[in-house]
Amino acid sequence: MVRNVLLHRYGRLGPRDIERAPHLAVNANNAVQITREILGQYSQAVNETHIAVMHGVYAAGWK
């Protein structure tokens, strides 16, 4: 969802996004503000997810 909001909707949340992430409702009529800190957290989460997937693939015997 975060990627789609940032890349495809110019930072604007739609009603379905707010249903899925109610804590973001404060941004309902405004573009989501991305600070350097938030971008760093998002980047870290993407990296950790990638590493977790790769560990799972390796553990399943795929090389």
C-alpha cells in the first residue's frame, strides 16, 4: 500500500487505504508527508522483508 500511495497516487490516500490502515486517516485529504526518517524506516522494512524472503527461499532448498 505504501508504495502504491507514494508512486502512483502522488501521496494521496484513498478510502480503501484508510479502511486498511485507519491510523493514517489524519492524512485523508492531504498528501502523506514523507520525512527522511520515515523514508529510512520504509527502506529498512523493505530490506528486512527481502532478506526474510531470501532466507525462506534458501531454507526451502532453492538456490
